[in-house]
Amino acid sequence: MIWQTSRFDIDLGTPRVMGIVNLTPDSFSDGGLYDSTQAGLRHAEQLLREGADMLDVGGESTRPGSPAVPADEEWRRIEGFVREAVRWKVPLSVDTYKAETMRKALDLGVDIVNDIWALRQPGAEAVVAQHPRCGICLMHMHRDPQTMQKAPMEGDVVGAVAAFLRDRASALCALGVQPARIVLDYGIGFGKTVAQNFSLLAHQQALLALGYPLLAGWSRKSSLGALLARDGLPLEPAQRQAASVAAALLAVERGARIVRVHDVRETADALRVLGQVQQMAQPGA
């Protein structure tokens, strides 16, 4: 299974780790820690040393309730990082839903567009259609970041998410986008209850049946904090490392091919253990 991107054909026969680089002052997990170009580059280098297979850089927080950031400010935050990181010869993804930011990033050589809106914002479809090799990650989100947790989804969440992702992938293919460029993300924490998020993990097979590789983004999400609450208080993001690794491992065991994570070393180590067990389980091993 190959994910076609701008400069790389990424072999997804082995699960891949996407390291998160937040160049924002208000990310839910590490806001402000890496909100300069140099700090972000140092962090990205560390993620690669720890075992990241690709990097995902973002300049706007999309945590519940977060305010939108103008496109020029988003680009100001990530431009210096992108210009340097594209020289590193590793797959680089930009986390944005703005067509202008996508276009600038792809023109510089970025490999992947990772869009929480699944290319539903004005001009986004046209940008990726005009870049005939870029990889695309389409995510499911209910409502928008400002309102998604005020009125989460209702009803059959697995069926609704599967239908949405199928429709978005089909819409892109109708524009001439090759299926090999598309990866799907079921959007943990984006307009879903704690129970719904875990239901999506439990029933990943229904999403895999769509025929596209799956990216799982469980890292430090609030559902993990809620599940592991102590004395009625959810765990803070920094305390969710073990749970994040467990969720990533379960997602891969259930068929996800990419995990988007903050804790790269721990996740990569866990995946190596899983891979060894799976290898030894093969006939003749």
C-alpha cells in the first residue's frame, strides 16, 4: 500500500509515525512551546531522531473553541519552518484548511495537505487538484472548531463518519485526484462525545472498508483525559502519554497505517514491539 505524495511514495506496509509540530501560541497540548521558527525546527529535528517518519506542521490551533486565524498570520507562523524543513528530504505535511496556505506550501515543495475540513473550504479542492501528486488527508469534523463540542454528533456515529469520508473521497476522485493520494482520518475529538470517539476506534473496520489508508489522531486527546479522570478531574494533556501510546497501538492493530502523535519515541517503540509480535505470529516464523 503506497501513499503518493509530492516528492515521496510512502510505503504504508509498515505503520508510519507522523510527528506533530505546533507553531501556535494556543495549541491544547503544547501551545507556546514551539511558537517560533527556530524552536519548531529544533523540535522537528528531535522528533525525527526519535523515529518520526514524517512531520505535520500547523500554524492554527483547532482545539474546541479556538478562534480562527487569518491566512496571512497562519502563513507567517509556518513559512520559515516550511522553507527549511522541505530541504530535509523527509515527507512534510501542512495542517491547514485555507486554500491560500495550501497553495503557498505546496509551491515550496510540501508533500501533504492535512485538512480538518476535508477540503470543503473555498478553493481548497482546486488547489490540490492543480498539484497532481500531493498527498491529501481528509478528516471528518462535525460543525466547526468553535461549536463542535457544544453540540456533538448524535445517532450512528460510525455510519455517519464513514458516509462523509466516502463522499469526500469520491468528490476528489471526480476532480481527477488519484485514489493513491488520499488518506482518511475519522477526527477524534472533532464534534464527538467520549463514547463516540471510542466507538470509532472499536469499529475502525467499517472505515477501512472504504478502501483508503487510515490515519489515527488520538494523541493526548481529551477523551483519554476524561476516561482516566482522577477524583473527578480529567488528566491534563501532558499526563496522557501512556494512554495516547495505547490508543495509537490499538488503532494500528485494528488497521490504521499512520498515527499522528506528540510522543514519537514512545509510540515508535510500542509499534516496534507490535510489529515483532505480528511477525512472529506469521506461519513459519
